Amino acid sequence: MLTITEGDAFSWTSERQFDTIWLDIWHDGPDDAPLAEIEALEERYRKFLKPGGWIDSWNKPTFERREKELS
């Protein structure tokens, strides 16, 4: 069974835990998703992840690469 839950990534909360959490709020622009913001949101939602679950964010490797290039 697949259930998709949609909400505001900055304020959403739940009483449940999930097998998978996928954050998809960023545009594909160089300043649209600071890596720190992605990592903070992933950390915020880890408590909603079941043991052995998976969490990731849309286009995270692109933003990691851009941050590395700017360093």
C-alpha cells in the first residue's frame, strides 16, 4: 500500500512513523536550496522515520555539488 502525505515542510507534524520520507520543495536554481536547509529538514523529519526507513530530498546531489563548487 502506498500513501502520499502532503504538507508544509516547515510546519507539518504527525503522530505516525513512515517507511520512506521524501522532501520535494526546492526548485533547481543555484540559490533555491541551501544544503543547510535540506539537511535541517531531513533532521527534523528523522523522528517520523521507522527503524530501517529511508529519507532523502529531491535533487540533493545537485545542491551538494554546487555547494562544493562554491567552496
